[in-house]
Amino acid sequence: MNILMISTGVVGALHALAPDHWLPFVMLGKAQNWSLRRLTTITILAGIGHVGSSLLISSVGILLGVALEQVNLWESARGNVASLLLIGFGIAYMVWGWKNLKKKHLPVVEPAKVVSYWTLFALIIFGPCEPLIPLVFAAYASGGMAVLFVFLVFAFATVAMMLVQVHFAYLGISSLRVHWLERGSDVIAGGAIALTGIVIRLLGI
């Protein structure tokens, strides 16, 4: 169990290094001038939901007696769809930002902000968390409490790593005072989110 828990923490932290776990939050947060509190809250909730969705799928697989390989195929298929949706969201947001570029002096209405960050939130939750699957299956051999501990350790490591990256990147970008970057922040954010989806898809991470 000690080896399993240590492995869970390490894998959880390392898998959160993937750009789709932090870059979209940074770019959208900067474009919409999120406060650090809002950025932190959304990141934490998305991270928990992201890990929780894979735990749910793993649990269903175990209860139905499905082999680990089959559950991994479910996650892989979900990952393909999630990357496409992330690309689509990024492109849509980039186009929206381009259309509103000439009206940049006007504030973005709150409903538009709510729709965009809840859409991103949903996409992150829908995204697969494949490294968790074999850990859950391994923990199941030791009972339900072991599965719970694996989930908690993995979720903590994942969310902690996401928060570290999100805050460092957000503060770094916020320190830049370049006019064209600020003026075209929505376009840049959409392009970065779409590019993140493309990279994830090409690298298979």
C-alpha cells in the first residue's frame, strides 16, 4: 500500500504537467481578467471533476467485471473526443475574440464570461485521466478504502500541481505590459487553447 500511494502521488503530479491541465485556465483567466480567487476556485473544481470522472468510469468497469484494457479503451476514446472539443472551443473563442476586437473598449458582458469558463470547466471534466485507471484497479484488490485513498491522493497531487502551474503562469503573463497582447487577449487565448488541444492530440497525452 505504501508503494501504491507513493506511486499514485507521483503519477498524479506528473500527469498534471500536460498543458491541457493548466494552460487553458491561464489563457482564459488572463483574457477575462479573472481574480486569483476565481482562477483558483475554477482550477480546483475542474481538477476534482477531472479525476472524479475517471474514478466513476473505473468503478463502473470494476462493477461490470470489465477488463482493465477495455476501460483504457473507453478513456482513450473519451480523450479523442475531448481533444477535438477543446480545439473547437479554442477556435470558437478565437473567432469570437476577433469579431469583438474592434469593440475592445467595451466590457465583456458577464453571461459571455460565464458561458466560456463553464464550457472550459465541462471540457476539462470530460477529458480522460488515464493514469488513474490502473491505480484504481490495483487498489481494488485491497478493498474499497484503498480505492478511496488512491482517489484522494491522486486528486490532491493533480490539483496541487495544476494550481502551482496555473498561478506561476498567470502571474508571469500578468507581469507583461504589452499593448497588442492585452488588446488581442481573447484571440490569443482562443488560439492557445486550440493549439493545446492539437498538441495533446498529436502527442497522445
